[in-house]
Amino acid sequence: MEVIKNLFDKNKDIYRSIEKVITYGAAQEARLQAEISEYVVTESIEEQLEKLLTRMQTAMDAGGENDVGVWVSGFYGSGKSSLTKYLGLALDPRVRVQGAPFLVHLQNRLHKPQTKALLATVAKRFPAAVVMLDLASEMVAGATMEDVSTVLYYKVLQWAGFSRNLKVAAFERKLQQDGRFEEFTKRIHSELGVDWPAVQNDPLVVDSLIPEIAHQMYPELFKTPTAFSTETGEYIQFENERVKEMIEIVRQISGKQYILFIIDEVGQYVGSRQNLILNLDGLAKNLKSVGEGKVW
């Protein structure tokens, strides 16, 4: 038994817990440190990463309608989730592990100096807001599978700190744009004794309180205490308008022009469903058109 044990790296406990599957949801610092320290970048992975970074740099430099959609393919367990997760975290300047940017930790797993330099260049020249979505765990609950663009839209609202109710989220955006969001949150706290984020997705709260508050704050827009409705059944948006709104929300919250939407488990989610495939294609085309090379 001791002979076999000696074959392993003496700096690592062979009895340590090793995750079987890498997921986007696991983002605790200790967990990320453990994951990235175990990450093995093969020659093939590094080659593909270098190609991707080169194309991203070219598109972001040139602007316009460059190709911005990347499909990461591979068999089960080949490292698709690991690659996309760690690239997203590396390009997100907010993510730090043990006091160092996650980018440095990923660089330490790479082998070629040119790939390390390219990663640093893209991160520095094109500072991006990163929104990561795992379709396997964050799909919208319901009897039918929602379009990928719909799930991504709700993820953007969550990422930005807005309510999942589309009408309430629109009201929150107006409040922020008018500089009255703090006034609104104080009203909520005085009414309920809790902070707004704790109740913003509670249908009972938004149905009972928001119409009255909307009337009080914007009487010229909502003429009566019941004029504001949280019902979204007749709320219609064209796909290109929703993509434009997603981009505006992320840019407004982050202050960054460049955006990365990284979505995991897409292939398994859409499967052979023609409507979901068509929606995914439309999402990519709209991001290409609206984002002008700055949104991937």
C-alpha cells in the first residue's frame, strides 16, 4: 500500500475530496482553489484556447458583425465545463482566489508563454462583464422547456440584482435611471421592515405593495393605485429587443462595453428540439448584430 501511495504527488493528500463533475454553481473560493490546482491543460485544450482568444481579440479589435458564437464540443468528461468555467472566471476581474486574480491561477496551468500572454492581453485590453449560466441547474421551472434566450434573460436579471418579474424589473430599471431607487427601497423597508432583495421575487409582496408605491412615486404615469400591474401575460417583446435590453442591463450595471455570456449544457438542453435550436441560432445572430463584436 505504501509503495502505491509513493507514486502520487507528495504535496497533495491522496485522500482529499475530488469533484467528479465541474459545475458553474460551485464558486466558493476554497472550492475554486481546489479545482484550478487540479486542472490539467492538455496540448489540445491549450491549442483550442489559443485559437479562441485570437479570434476574440480580432473581433473585438475590428468591431462590426464579426463571428461571436463559439460552440465547445467534446465527449462526456472531456473538460468542456472546466474550460469554459475557468476562462470565464479568468476574464472576470472581480474573481480572486487567495488574493490573486483567477486569471493568474489559470495562467499557471498553461504551458506556452504565448498563450499565457494572449490571455492576459485579452483580459486587459477588453475588460468584460461575464455572465455564466448552467442550463442544467438554472432552467426555468415549468411544464415545458423555455427557450435558451429566455433562461439567459432571467439569468441577466438575477445577475443584475433585479426581480424575476419582468414588469417589476422594468420598474426597478426606471427607478435607477431616475435616481430614485434608494427612495423606493426605503419605502419597502418602512412598510415591511426588511430589505428589498429579500422580497423582490415574492409574488405576494410585489402584487400587494408595488402598484401602490408605483402610483405614489409616479402619479403621472400610474393614475390610480391599481394602474401598475405585475401580470406579464400580455408582455410581448421581439427577440432582438430582448437581446438589446440584456446588453443594456449588463453594461449599465457593470460599466463595461464588452460582455461574455457563457452557457453550459446547451447541447443536452436543446437536444433535437427544433424550436430550441432555432431560438439558439436567433440568439447568436442577434448578439452578433446588436453586440457589434463586443458581445460573445
